[in-house]
Amino acid sequence: MSRTAAAAKPVRIPRRTPTRTPGPAERRGASRRLGGPLAGVPWVLPALLFVGVLLIYSFFRSIYGSFFEDNGFTRHYVGLDNYTRLAQDPIFGQSVLNTALWVAGTLLLPVFTGLLIAVATHNMRFGNVAQLVIVLPFVISGASTAVLWKFILTTEGALNGVLSTVGLDSWTQSWLLEWPQNTLSMIVASTWQGTGINVVLFAVGLRAIPRDTVEAAQLDGATGWRMFRYITLPQLRPMTVVVVGMAIVNSLKAFDMIWILTQGGPARSSETLALTMYREAFRLFHVGYGSAVALVLSVIVVASSWMYLRRQMPDTRAEGSR
């Protein structure tokens, strides 16, 4: 009996899945179907060409040109004389001071104003409409904004006219003719235009805050300033990094507003580094000296951006090694 049962027990035969290693021709065909490792090169070449010609070549061309005395027609090698001249030039020192004022003013006014407006209108009825009204100046070009503010800030302009009309004649000023109020007035004009984009970015950041986090904080009794200080502001940190980084770079290369309002005057007192570079290279034909100013400005922009982002961005390598 037991021998019969053993004979009736089915024998399991392991199934073999046929496998076949693709040959070299098949691998080449698959590579062609997927595009291959170099398939994206033609698509990247135009971008690489633009970056190479407009940024990398220009940067190294400025370094090379800064060692020459060049008037656009003739040039001769002068070594580091252009950089020595920078250190002794009071106009260059004034430009550095004005550029620092622009950086500080752009960080204090448009960034803080944009943050306050975004937070104040976040849960407000018709808050989107209020944000839209504030954003509108941002869509106006810098040249148009400068023309508008020139109408306001000239000595016989709208601002002094309104002050005289309401009996505040003592408050009337030559807003664009004396330093530092000409620089401060232009920073205010730039703030009027640049606050809108900061409001939009902070509003996007506020909408990205998890609802659960806000509700948990409310259950713990956080409201008002405590909610802003311990919940809203930390959650907005990634967006704040972007906004402040953009503000630093934009303030360092401010040009159109200053050129249209004062052309760097009077007596070059309101020039920034970007304006000094343009005037020396393209108006006075001191191409070598202008190249030296451009190199200093480039180094300041790259160094300040790198230091700021290195301090604010998380160290992913350190986190990955843990």
C-alpha cells in the first residue's frame, strides 16, 4: 500500500525560465532606441554656447583687458596699474559706498515690506486683490518706473508740489541733487517696484506651510507673534533664502533706475559699481580701467552669493554621511 501511494505522489519538476544574454548588436540597438549617453548633447550645446560666450569668455576677457591701458583704438600693457588706480580713486570709493547702501536698503525695505504684506494679506478677505495691486508695479519696466519717479522727485516735481500745497514748504528738498538723499530716494523708488515679486514669493511660501502644523500650533495656544516667530518664519526659510539671494544680486547690478534718474550725478556722487564700469568703459573709453571695475564687481557678486548660499543652504553631504 505504501509503495502504491509513493508511486502515485506527483513529482515536481522545477520550471526553468529561459534567459538569454543580449548580444552586442542588440545592446547597440537598445542604446540607439533610448538615445544613448550622448543623445542629450545637441540639446545642451546652445545653452553651453551662450554661457561660454556671454559669461565665461567675457569674464576671462575682462581679466585680460584689465592689465592694459586701452582707449578702444590702441592699448599697451600696464600690469596692475589699473588696480592701483582703483585703490586711489575717490570716485571708485564713492561707488563702493553707494553699492553698499543699495544692498542694505534693498535687504531692509523690499524684503521686509514684502514679507509683512504677504503675512498681513494671507488670510485676509480680498487678500489676493490687495496682493495683485502691490504686484502691478513689478510688471512695469525699470526704465518706465524711473521716468515716473523722475517726474515725482525732481525739484519742481510732484512731491515738492504736494508738500508746498499742504503748507509743508520746509520739507521740500532737492531729492536728486544731494548725496545721500539722492541714493536713498532711488532706493525708495526701487522698493516701490521690487516689493511686488517678494510678496508673490512669500505668499507662495505661506500657502506651502502644512495645515497640520498650523492647527497643532493653534491647539497649543500659539497665536499672533508667537505663531509668526516659531511657526511661520521657520517654515518660510527656504523661500526667504531665495528672496534675499535675489535681492543681493539685483542690488549689486542696479543700473537702469540710477542712469535715468541721475546718470550717476551730480558729480558722480550717486554712481554704483555697475554705473562706474559702464561710464569708464563705454563713455570715457577707459576700457582697461572699466574692465578692472567689472572684475571687482563680478568678484563681489560671486563671493557674496556664494557665502550667503553656503551659510543658508543645508549641507547635504554631511547629512548623507550620517
